[in-house]
Amino acid sequence: MGKLLKKEDLNRFLSNLKGIYEIIAPVKKDIVRYDVIKNINEIYLDEKPFFSAKKFFFPKKETLFDFPQRRHFKKRMKPRIIFGMRNCDANSLLVLDKLYLEGFVDEKYKQKREKTIIITIPCDEPEENCFCGSLNLKDYYDLKFIDIGPSYYIEVGSEKGKRLVHRFKDHKMIGEKQDLDFIKILNKRNDLKKYFNDSLWEKEAEKCLSCSMCVNICPTCTCFDIVDEVDLSLKEGKRSRISDSCHLKSFTEISGGKIFRESRYERLRHFVLHKLQYFKDKHNINLCIGCGRCITICPSKIDLVEISNNLGKNKNPKKQNDK
Ligand code: SF4
Ligand code: SF4
């Protein structure tokens, strides 16, 4: 069952919430990105944001604790709403939940998740590089606002959403949904690992600059390095985590100088297989939400959908253990 909110009431609705919650939503400046809203009129819902909302859950650098006191840097957080999130970006949180809330619980991530209400807006149509329709994403939201012309039809997806909806319970109910068409199709294979030695990896990697822009923009890439910054007394300092990238040679370097993925093709191969195979094998969910951002941003036009669709087509597959 859903609620109805007239579009002319949207600003009033969000303005009311702004006193209690920090509102994050897409804004259009140089490009469209999620940002903390100062003025409700800034909200821009006509395009999928170029950058995802990852920075609100995983900033590029985050201090964990100081030493020797071992005080953990857990900030007091105002509750917040991310309004106008796309379903792909909402699904990226389900992927991160697997990593940071199941088994080992990352307290920093947990706090941010608990304090955030997700309000999604369905896409009218896919953008050029979107392939979310190929990945069995969930329809995930606390509230979903569906544009039905003069109003938003609001669906409730969680207890958090239900509590929020009580703030405007006078509105009438209605029901209608839209279906989406998808243009970029990922041909799902049962096991991409069997193409581990395909020569396509090397061919594609010739174009790769190891610039890591794909990793930086990817909503589900959260690998990090741990860095200690010690002050001049050498007695005090702080430990932080800083975003890292599997496209960098240094990523798999261990003490003694051994590097596990020396060549660019090994690193590109790992990126693609981790996104579309390894993670799914372990967690039953892809480490990819089909947002297409890595394809859009890559200066060399490397496209993981094309790669995975073309694996196995080359007549001269690489030999086993060939580098
Ligand atoms: S795949 Fe593209 S964006 Fe990613 S590291 Fe290589 S060149 Fe950069
Ligand atoms: S791998 Fe590419 S398409 Fe998949 S979630 Fe990351 S940026 Fe989006």
C-alpha cells in the first residue's frame, strides 16, 4: 500500500524534514552529484548522478583511532535522508552490507547505515551505459517515490520508511508502477572463471592506463589501505583508512617486495572477475550494480560488459599459467 504526495507539496515535505534530518540529494553544479542540500530548490532529479553516494558511507580518507590513547573517532551523526537515490545506488548498499555488516561488523559503516533513510526515485529510462536490468537487482528502498505525473506515489519498504511516512499520513492512496527497458545487456554466463586464460584480457589491458578512475567512481569499490600518521614526537598519531585500487601495482605488494598481480592484464582481469564472478560465488550477489559509471568514465573506453560478453570468442586463448 502506498501514499500519494502532490508534487507541489514535495518542497514543503522536504523542508519540514530538513529541521530533523540532513538531506542529501542529487544537485546539478558542474555535473550532477549527490550533495548535502542547503536549499530544497537545488534538488535535481532529471539525470542519474555522475558520482554515486559512496562518499557518504566511505569517504576517501577516514580516521579510525588515535594512539597511544586508542580513542575511536566515532562522530555524533545527525540522522539523514538520501532523497532521489537511483535503485542501482541503493543496491550498492546491499553489497556493502555483505562486506561490512555480516561477520565482522564495521562500526563506522554501521552507524552511517543506521542513521540514513533511503528514498529512491525510479529511472524513467536507462542511460547509454546502464545494464542494471541484467543483474537481478532488488527493488530496495525505505521509501520509493514514483513519478505519476502531478504526484508521487510513495511505496514503503521498511520500518524506517513507515515511521517517516506517518509524518504525512493524511494523503490518499493510489497504485501504479512503471516498467523499464534496458539497452545494454550483459550476457550472463555461469562461470566467467573458465575464461581466466583468455587472450582478451591482455588485448584489453593494452588500452588500460591503470588510472583507477573506474575504481574511484564505482559505488561498490571500497578497498582501502591502512596508514599511520605519527607526529614529530614519534609518540602520538592516528590510524586512518584511505581508498585504494586493485588497478594499482602497489595494491598487492606485500613485505619483501612480492607483487601478486604484476601486469596490467592481471589487474584488469581481477577487477572484472571480482565484480561479476568471485564475489557472487562467495556472497550470492554481484559486486556490480550495473550503473555503467566505470564505462562512462574510462578514458580508454574499456567496458566490462563488452569484455565479459566477448570472452571465449577469441580463437587463440592464452595457455594456462602464461603471463
Ligand atoms: S579500466 Fe579504464 S578507468 Fe579503469 S584503470 Fe584502466 S584505463 Fe583507468
Ligand atoms: S563495476 Fe562499473 S558498472 Fe559495476 S557497479 Fe562498479 S562502476 Fe557500476
